[in-house]
Amino acid sequence: MNKKTVALLALGLSGTLAHAQGSVTLYGVVDVGYIKETGRDIRMGDNDNNRLGFRGVEDLGNGWKAIFNLEKRFDLNDGTAGNSNTASYKGTKNAKQKDWDGPTFVGLASENWGKVQLGRVNELSTETIRKFDPFNQIGIGSQFYSVQRNARIDNTVRYNSPDWSGFSFGGSYSLGGNTKGENAIAPASSGADNDGYGINLSYNNGPFSSTANWSRVADSNDSSVWNIGLGYKVLPTLRLSASYEDTNSKGWKGGNGAASGTTANPDGYSTALKARERNLLVGLGWHVGPGRLDGSVQYNRLKDTAFLTDTADSWKYSVGYTWFLSKRTSLYGFLAYTDYGDRETGNFYSGLKKDSVTGVQLGMTHKF
């Protein structure tokens, strides 16, 4: 093996390939563990979505850089493709998987002018509000997923401003599908062909952090979400947080509608239930010993669905500990109890026709 080949392999194993004025970085997460919930057999699953990605940057001069990102999701326990962009029960496979489920885009970035991404990007509202959930909206301790939750959105241009003494803002625009006229892709859903928009304003400086969002999902009959989040570090090791989210899902105009008690279709809301959801969460993250103790309490209100004549109020209590073996490797254990308003509400959010569910999750995460 010649010296050039040996050098190339060494660079590849280090995670970054550098060339001229650019670089490509290999990164990823591998996570798996055991999950047991009331009414389900024990199963293997993840707490942090398993992923393998490539990010690249090229210096264009004058403070500008070209950037790109490619990210594939998968389930470590069986090697199949994963899809993190849905609120549906992770124990069952979605009808359609994305080949590249993670952020997959190309763009430009400048310290003075901000960053523009084009392609499949992280949705602003989800990306920013999840930081105020101690469980980062993943695992059994997660915040309630509304029917409008989108971890990522397609056919989108997204802009993020520079940071000005802690203040920043962002915006996104997503193309709607072709549902108009004779060439409509989904004629039965005609009238729900709106484009998508997102606006974010955030502040993060010193012990205080906050965010506010409004978003409208593409092809959703003008369904919308708004949310706010507040966080404060009482101590260097202790952070308190709170968030509020209001979701107004109108579903498709003229669409088929979803069966009673089912979650949203993860592939565009063509069969989404109409629903009004409000969620209030308070939480804490406390670095104790070799790890971090997380906890949250949630109140959730659901109404205006096909199966509810009134409203359903639910409560969720979550606690967990993450033990950091190193900067990249950790063990975790979580416990969550959810008291749903009734059995139909339990089925709506969890796929289980139960008015209460207890879940336990144990596993291991490695990041590279």
C-alpha cells in the first residue's frame, strides 16, 4: 500500500477529509435499548435517532462558504431505514420511508449575512422548541407530538440570521404540492394546496434563553402552529424550562379524513384528523454526579377531533438519568407515566386504547 493511500485512509478514519479550501465530515449517532410500555411487549428501540451523515464546507472567499449536508436515518436493532419525521408509534413501520430522512440540503453561509439552505431542512419550529423539553422531544419522556409536528420539511428554502448579542431570527418557505386543476397529483385533496411558511425569533445569552415560532405546514389546508419556550440556568448545573404550543390542524379540504382515533399520516397530512391541541410543559435538567437528571410535567388539551364531543385533558410525568461514560458515549434510563383523558385519546397519541400508559426505557448512545 503506497503512502498516499495510507494517508487518505488515516484522514477518512479521523472523520474529516480536507481538500484545498474545503472539508467533508462524517458524523453519526448509534443508539439502541429496550422499551416496555403498558399493553405492549418489550421491544428494542432508540432514544436518539440513529443516523449517518456527511457535512461539507468550502471557503469561497470574502467571508462566504458553500455548505451541504446529507443524512440517512436507520433503526439499529434491525438495520432497516428509519423515519423520524412522524408522531406515529415507532414500533410500526411507516408505509413510506425516506432514503435520506435527515437534513439534506445545499446552501451558502456567511458570518455577517447568515445562512441559506435549500432542499430538505430541519423545520424551524420543531428545531427550536424541542430545546426546552429536557428530553429533546425524543424517547418515552418526550413532549406530546402534535399532528402538525415536522422534524424536517421538503422543498424548502430556509434562512438563519447571524447572532447579534444573543438575538437571532429565521424564516422558511416551502412549496406546496400540485393539487390544482387537471394535473392535480391528489384531486380529492384539491383546496389544501397552500405553500408553507415558518418564522422564528430566538434569544440565547448568559443564563437566559427563549424562542417564539409560527409555522404553516405546506399542503395542509392552512393548518398552523405557534409556540414559545423559556429557559433559565438557576445554577451552572441546573436549568429550568417551560414551553407552550398551540396547534390548529384543519386537515385536507375535501380529503378522505382519517379513521377515528388514528394519528396523522406522516407523509403530507392527506388523511390527517382535524384537531386543536394545546400543550404546556415545565422541566428541568440537572447535572448530578457523572451525568444529568431530567424531568418534566406536561398538561395537554385535545379537542375538535372526529371522535371527541368535548375536550380531553391529559397529564404526563417523565424522569430520567443519562450517565456520561465519555463525551461521546452514554447510558440512559427513563420512566414516564401518561394519564390520558380517555381511551380514545390514548389511542390518538400512542396507538393504545388505554386511558393511562407507563413506559420504561433503558439503552446506550454513542456519537461520532
